[in-house]
Amino acid sequence: MSRRQALAVLMLCLSSVVFASDESSGSLQKVPDHEFDALNAFMFVMIAVTCLGFNYQLKKRKWFWLPESGASMLFGLLVGGMISLFSSKEASVLNFDPELFFFVLLPPIIFEAGYTLKRRNFFRNMSTILSFAVFGTLVSTIIIGFSLFGLAKAGIVPLDSASPMESLMFGALISAVDPVATLSILGSKEVNADPMLYSLVFGESVLNDAVSIVLYKTFEKLWLSHVQHSASVSFWDAVGHFFGVSIGSIAIGCFGALFCSFMFKRSNLRQYPAYEFIVMFLFAYGTYCLAEIAQLSGIMALYFSGILMAHYTWFNISRVSQSSTHHVFKGLAVLAETFVFAYLGITAGISFRQTETYQWNGWFIVLALLLCFVSRAVNIFGFSYLANFKRKRPIPMRMQVMMWFAGLRGAIAFALALNVPSANKGYIITTTLFIVFFTTLVLGGTTEKLLTKLGLKAGLQQPSAAKSEDGSTPFISLSGDAAEDKKHKYGGLHKVWKNIDINYMKPWFGGEDPLAPNSKVVFVDGDEFSVQLPSEPNPFSPFDLHAGSESDRSSAFEMDSKMSELVSNPSIDSSSPSTQQNGSNGQWEDMHEHGI
């Protein structure tokens, strides 16, 4: 089927949904509710498939000027525009639902981001990331909030001029640098962004996102106390609430991940790989829900749960699951991302018809966008200047420019805007929606060009350039550098944590000391690998169990069980004849891509 025919089929499907729900014929419905819901579900399937097809073409043709997320948003905009022209019932069904976003679409994205995180880069730059995410977000919120409050007093923007709380709520939600948008653009291997740049921007976006939500909820409480004339919340109450939410969220995520790791280590669940996927994700999702029930940050809990599961639980699952969990979780995250951005586009398309919900104001949009750029500049350039006093490898100005430029807003800001409890909610929603579109399409579309111009692509740098804030190189080759990393001397809190991790945590929850003399863990490009395959590929690989004769398949199963035994029993010597029989001169290749 050609692309033109496929597009025609899609338009036919969309038209069937539109006219099936058209209320122009009065109270008679042409299609019963059950069939109408089935048509809606089929339409969402077709939208997702079409967006994934567009994304594939963008990757294949290397059209970096249009981000994958932007393509999904534009297609959703087309669909939403068609629906809004013909069907008010369908438009009401397709409104962006914040609860659907927070409890269905967002968790797979955040968990996958934590599970596949290059932890070495992230934690070595942790203090810098925290300065951007916590203090930078607070400064950004104050700049945007009080600037808009002054403009509201002057009658320029349609916000409350009696109290700054509504403006600060908007400042908090629009300061959220969305990890979904950032991951979909800077995290693309086709863009090939500098690893330290990606670590700083993405690490900031995840933590900043949680900080923005906490700040938003804090200002929302202050706003409601102002409107309802109830007991006011003091500044120190707000500060205590903020740190309490942050610490409590991390604690819940860590507890859930450690409990899952302990259960996997003490059970024999690795004999049932299908269960391993389910149990891992359910434990992580449970921490998200538990944090939300406790009115904490589910995003922060889920993110740290994914990090710890990758650090401990991964060692306790079967080899099949070790090699495929990344692809499964990545697939779920990609599908969720596609729905999120298409959903945003559909909402934008129907916003022009539902004028009672969505109200537009040009001055508010332009001034809010300018304030986003100004506050982002104060955050990045100001805190980079302070961070460079203690960093052995300073953040260069060109990287600061790129970080300022990469402040993409996304679905989280829009979902928070939908929950604003004020009379000016319609203006806040449309302004947020415009800023999301602008940053994703314009800034995201020119990210690759700017990365190339500034020389911040990984392939354009010398290996020595990719260093963390302590000055050490996070990229270690398989040969001599692995041994050099094993001799690396840690100091300060890092040394204390490594001792606790190796001597207490890993014996209880899983994992292997990569610095031990007989460790079978080797390093490639800053990633940790504990499962190893022969350097010469086996023609009857256990990943293709349908190939060969019955005896060949039996040999494949036998090899698979031996490799699983190697994972489950680290005491087995990888240099023994039993583990070399399928190899070539005892040479091994690496499999599991994980940061440490």
C-alpha cells in the first residue's frame, strides 16, 4: 500500500468517527454508544500507527528540522481540527484528560528514563543538576510570577491583580522543563548530543519537573486560602512542605525498588521471564500510585525506583529478561510519548471551537514566552557561573547556550494548567499550549542545527572532552581503560556510598562489585555489563530457537540455561572451560547497556 493510499484509509476512518457522532440529526444517534467507543479506540490506534510511521520516516530521512514529537503534535492538530469542524460530541470525548495523562501515559516514560539512565554521568553531575532543578526552578517561578503580576496590575494580561498567587501558579507550571519533550529530542541517538549536556539537561528536566509540581501545589494552597479567606500558609510551612514532599517521594521510590530487588533475589522468579517484566513494572507503578496517594511526587518516586531497579534488580532476573527489558520498557515509553504529543495536538485543534473553555490573549502569550526565555537565561547562566567555581571541568559558554535553548515545555505543564482553580483558567491553558507548541516545534526543530554549530555532538568531540564535574572521564573502553577504572580511587561521600553499596547493599539486594579483582563486570562507554556472549556468534543462538534441527534447538536451550546460570551464580569462573566452549579463545563481548 502506498503512502497516499494509507493516508486515504486513515482519513476515511476519521470521517467515519466524525459523521457517526454528528449530532446534527437531532436526538437520533446513527451509531450506538458501544460501536461509537469502538470507533474511538480504532481511531486512536490509527493515529498512533500513523504517528509512528511519520517518526520512522523522520529517522530514516534524518529530517532533524521536524522533531518526532512535533510531527505527532501537528498530525494531532490536523485530526483535532477536522473533528472540531464536524462533531461536537467527538470533540468533548477527545479533550485532554489530566488524570489519564498522569496515571496512564506518564509512568512508562518516567520509569524507562530512570531504568536506562546513564547513572555515572547523572550522579557525578548531581550537585550541578540540583542547583538548576531546585534553585533555578524557584528563581524562574519568581521571575515569571511576579513579572506577570505586575503586568496584571497594569491591566496588560488577564490574571488576578489582587494577589500574586495565580501568577505564581502559572510561573511554577510553565517553569517545568518537560522530560518527555527533552528525552524525545536530545535523547535521540540520531541527534547524538554530548553526553554531559544530555545528562545535565535531562537530569534537570526530571527533577525540575517534580519541583515545579510541588511548587505549583504549594501556590495552589496559598491561592485557595486567599480565595476562601481561610487560615493562611506561612512561608516556612511552604518550605517545609516542599522538602518533605521531595524526601518522602524519594524514600517511597527507593523502598519499593529495594523490596522488589530483595524479592527477586530470594525467589526463583527468573524461571518465568514473562512474570519478571510484569512484576518489575507493577512494583514501580505501585510506588508512583503510593506517592500520589500520600500527596507526594509520583514522578520523583518512579524515577528513583527505576534507577535502583536498574542498579540492583537487573542482576536478579534471567538473562532473557536482562537483554529484553530495555526494549520492552522503551517500546512502552515510545508508545506513550506518541499518544501524549498527538493528544496535545488534538486538544489544540478542538480548542478553537470550545471558546467557553479555551480563551486566547495575544499579549499574555507573547509576554509569557519572553519571560520564559529571560527566566531560563537567569537560571542557566547564573547557576552555571556559580557551579563553575567548584567544577574541575567548567560548563563552557557554548554548552550553557545550548542548555538555555533546550528548555522545552511539554505535556506536564499543560496538564497542570488544566487543573488551575481560577477564573482565568482558559487564558492560562491556551498560553501554556502555545508555549508547548513553540518550544517543541521551533526550539526542538533547530536543536540539531545548533548542536552542530556549537560543536556539541558526541561524534564531534575528542574522548577527553566528555568529562564530568569531578574532572574524570565517564567513558571507559573495554581494553585497558576497564582495568584503569577498577583502580580509580573514590573520595568523599562517593567513597562512603561505594563502601556501603558494595559491602551491604549488593549482598542483600543484588549486584556485583565491579571493582573486585575477580569481577566479571566490564565497562564499555561508561556502561556496566555483567552478561557476556561469545565473540563469535553462535549459528544457533538462543534468541532464535526456531532455527536448526531438534538437536540444534536443544543445544540452544542448553546454552541459554548455562548463560542464565552464569548470571545467577557470580561465583562461576567465566574463564573455565564450561563457559568457554561456545567461545573463541575465551574472548567475550558485552551485552547489557547500563550506567553505574
